[in-house]
Amino acid sequence: MMKKVLFLLVFAVAGACAAAKPNIIYILADDLGYGDLGCYGQQEIQTPNIDALCREGMKFTNHHSGSTVCAPSRSCLLTGQHTGHTWVRANGNFQMREDGEDITLARVLKSAGYHTAMVGKSGTGCNTDPGHANRKGFDHFFGFNGHGAAHHYFPPEVYRNEQPVKFPNNTKHTGDTYIHDEFMKEIMGYLDGRAKDGRPFFLHYAALIPHASLVAPEEWVAQYRGKVKEEKQGARGGYAKCDEPKATFAGMVSRLDWEVGEIMNKLEELGMAENTLVMFASDNGPHSAGGNQAEWFNSNGDLRGEKRDLFEGGVRVPMIAHWPGRIPAGTTSDHLSAFWDVLPTLCELTGAKPPKNIDGISFLPTLLGQGGQGRHDYLYWEFYEKGGKRAALTHRWKAVQLNMFKGGDPVLLFAAADRAEENNVASSHPEVVAEFLEIFNEAHSPSPIVSWKKKK
């Protein structure tokens, strides 16, 4: 009898501990610029729900993506490593290695008792096998296995776990099933299921918006028709033709904002809002692709560069964290952080054991308004397109080196306070340039799948 009572007591305590763990929702926009949100200075595009998230939570002004394009950026997010170490360092026919290599955030949260899900664009590689996300720690997956297919908002098919979900009337650019509608149905159903289950969950919503193509439902485009001075669509490559590119881009961002509002409303409806940490960010800087121009809405704010640049406009991104009663409302942090910090932060929060050899530092003390926040010596990026690039950022300086496939141009050096990176002061500080060359060598480990040497 005593053993039975003891067992029930232990079981009850374990259940109470599990229930006390917060749910986590991480929403990742695709190619949303630092200046595309009202709370970051946007004047024309309306984002009331994300602005409310910011007003009720914490706004980060010095947070950085994992890379300046999709796949390596998401790899940094999920592995806690920067692009000098993570396996998927470039877009291409790459996916993460099987466990126990390339341990993901989803895998470690599962070990802490979490149910894990990813909806949208797979972050476990640029082109992945069906079921790969499940094998990398996600209990549930719905969306695109390949990033190329995710360029289109009316796909003929996506995947739910290992099984294809067909949309026979979709032809990439047109159809009767707008994929973001399906994403929202999946998310709402998932949250309903989690509310009934009671187990803590981690939901990663990897949205497509506002990545090209320029496509949005009429109701969202109509909100901006006649309110923005329209431009002709520029070169669009294989993306959709669009007669109203500015109104469409703005409508896409407002549509994503509406989705954030729907998710927050659902949490309230289910009584889960008080115990859910919601984080919102973008995978890299704004794009000028598919007929869009980042300059139209000042999408990079006061930063230099955009997607595929390692200047701040390519890697500094909006990041908002919201948790009622735990994260101080209406606060702003300039803590120097990056995607590879998310994994250790959530590990510290949930009691999960982080993998070895990560580059991240938990920013949980910052989130909770506590002392003892650790600091990076530097952030580091390397990039294998547009001639090859590498960059590093410290609390005082930012260094960028271009044309790595040809041995590297002279290092550009900027004061970290020079957000627009207008004044190259390398000639005045040769000793700082020498320190950054040491950082570059220290941060880079050779990769068997990408190399500076391949295009020399």
C-alpha cells in the first residue's frame, strides 16, 4: 500500500512539474526586414498584432539571424551553432545528418517532455527527404520539404509527416488552396489537440511570408490599393507575375500579422496564453526578388544591405518575445544575440540538456529581467554566394570581408555604433583588423560540403 501511495505521489509531482513547463511557439517570417514592422519604425504597412506583441513583451534591437539566406539561417536556429560550425552552411541540396549528429532544438525539447511540431518550411535542410523533420525530432510536421517548392503559395502538394497532401487545382502561382490558409488550419488544430493533451509543446511556425512570389489573397491586397504609390514589377525570374507589387507585398506582411493575432487569440481562447512563451523573428534581411524592391518600404530601416549581404541589413532582424507575467511588458533590449542563442535559452528555460559544441549563450536572464546575463565575445557568419563573404561583430566593431572565392578583399571595419556601416575605418585601426582576422580563423571549421576553394 505504501509503495502504491509513493508511486502515485511521485507521478503526481512529475505531472505537476511537466504542467508547469511553459509552452513555446517560435514564429519565423521569411525575408521580413528589420524595418517592415510598425514597432520597428515601418510607416506604411500596418502590423497591429505584432506591434501589440511587442508592446506587451520585449523588443530586441540587436538580434541577428543565423545567416543571410534561408537554409543555413534555420540550421543555426535549430542546432545552436553559427555558420562556421553548423552542417548546413548554404542553400543547396543539403540536409542535416541523422541523429546523433546535428542534434536539433526539437530533439532536446523532446527529451524534456515536450511534444514538438513544425508547420511551414522545413528548417532541417534546404531539400529534405519526406519524414526528415520527424527523424530530426519533430513529432509532427506539415509543410514543404524543399525550399524551392516553398517559393509558391499555391503548391500542388505539401507533406504531413511522410505523407503527401495533394491540391490538384493548384499550379504554383494560382489555384483554389492558398497554402497559408492550410497552415493556419493545421496550427489551430494542433493547438486544440495540445490543450486537450495537457503536455507542454514546442511549435515552430516557419511561415513563407513575405518571401517571393508576390502573392496575397485579394482582401489583403485591397487594403493597400490606392494607398501606396505603385511601381512596376521588376525582374521576377520564376516567381508569379504581379501587377500591384507594392500593394501585394504590404498585404502579405499584414496577412502574416493577422495570423499572429489569430494564434494569440487561440491561446487566449484555450486558456494557454499565460503559460506560453511566444517568440517572433525573421530568417534574414529583406529581399529584392520576384519583382519586389527592399527600398520600397525602407524594409531594412537604417541598416546597410539586405538579403545575401553580411552587412547589418542582411543579418540584423526583428525579434520579439512575449510571455505574460514573466517577460516585462514594454521593454527593449540591445543585448547582442543571434539565432544560435535560442537553443541554449530554451534549454535553460525547460531544463533540457543542450548538445555539446554549441556556439550559443542563453539570453534567458535578459528575457526575465534578471542579472547574470552572459555575453558573446563575437558573432560570426560565413556565406557562400555572391563571391563568398565572412563577417564578425563584437560589442565595439563589425568587420566584413568580401570576395572570399578569390582570396578575400581587404577587411572592411565599422564601429558597431555605425548602424548604417557608412564609415570604413580599417586604415585607422590595423590592430583591430588583425584581431578580426584571428576571429575569422578561429570561428571557421572546414566543411566537406562547402568551401571557399571551390570557386577559385
